[in-house]
Amino acid sequence: MTNQDQKHTDKQLLLKGIKRLALALPLLVLTTYLFTFTFLNKETIPMYYLLPLAILGMAATIYLLFNGIKLILKSMF
């Protein structure tokens, strides 16, 4: 194998993946807290407004985590 056959890391794609993971980390903590908060306050009205927001936030967190990992792996291989 010569040096020209080796692939190098795409730094722009790697940076994009790291940014998505960096965005997902605070979102992960925030949505977990929000989800727990809604179940601790079952008798109040804001629970019905915050629970769908927490579920959507968790879905966005899972999407960002998987997409960020996928981008990082794509940049390396």
C-alpha cells in the first residue's frame, strides 16, 4: 500500500460531529431533569405543558447523539 491509498480524517466533518455531541450533552441533562420534574409535580397544571416538551427534548437528544457519533465515524473511516 502506498501513502496515496490511505484516507485521512475529514476535519470539518469531525468538527461537525463534535459540535452535535456538545449540543446533546446539556440537552441530555436538561431533558432528564425536566422529565423528572413533571412526574414529581403531578397535581399541578404545568405538568401537562412540560411533559410533551420533555419527551420531544429527549427525542432530539437521542437524534443528536446518534447523528454526532455517526458523523464522527464517517469522518474517520
